[in-house]
Amino acid sequence: MNRDSIGVGLGDGLPGGPRPGRPTRSPAGNAAYVLTEDTPVYVISVAAELSGLHPQTLRQYDRLGLVCPDRTAGRGRRYSARDIQQLREVQRLSQDEGINLAGIKRIIELENQVAALQSRITELADSLEGAASALQQREAAVHASYRRDLVPYQQVTQSSALVVWRPKR
């Protein structure tokens, strides 16, 4: 997503940091907000202007479940930068590609499913890598525990070599 095309002042949230849009204490002691692309900050009129759509269109998209903004305590809609980008994508698919709203909803659902599956694959790959590393460490510990003064017994397997016996005369 192109951050420049959405708004000003949107920063990246830090992993493990405070929740988006929640006040944190800066070194000076005053409260500061951490804004991410998921922080709901835009009222419907601003979101409509940023997306190039009519506010009633945004309400209709919300009713259809195409773009679902967060709600305030008074049930007012608050759109995030990600919601604005999704509104633009819905408009592009509808206007440029000629896809109906039901098709766009299905596309969004499938894109969300793909994103969730990719996240799960990454999670499983990390887990597998950790398990393989632990197994290698255990194997190395077992090999390190061998006694060096013993020679391992190796059972001789039956050979298929041909031996010719010639008696002495």
C-alpha cells in the first residue's frame, strides 16, 4: 500500500509495542499516540473525500460488508488508512474491471483467506525450523556423550563375495 496516497502522519507500529491509537508515555512524560495504517482516525466525510466516493456509498459498502470500519462509542464510523485503500480497491474493481459488488465481496474474502493462510505457513515454517534446530542440538548432545574408550560393535553382514578354497598338497 502506498502510504503517501492516503494521509499524513501515519507511522509504522512497532512489534510488541502499544496497541494502535492508544496513548503511550514519551520520555518527556506527555501522552503520544502511535498511529498505524489500522488506526481508525477518519470520520466518514474525510474517508469519502480521501477515497473519492460519496458518503452514502461508504455506508452502503459497510452494510454489504465490503469495508467494515471501526465504530466509536456513539456508533459513528471511523475509517483507517487500510479501510481507505480498500475503498479505493473496491471502486477500481467496480468501475475499471466491471465486477459486481457480490463478486468484489468474494474477492476480498478470498484475499483475506490467502493472507491468513500465508501467515499460518510462515508460523508453521518457523515452528518447523525451531523443531529441527532442537533436534540437531539433542543429536549433538547424544554424540558428545559417547565414551571414547569403547569401540562400537559392528555386526558383519553376510557377504555375497565368492571365496575359492584350494587345499594344500
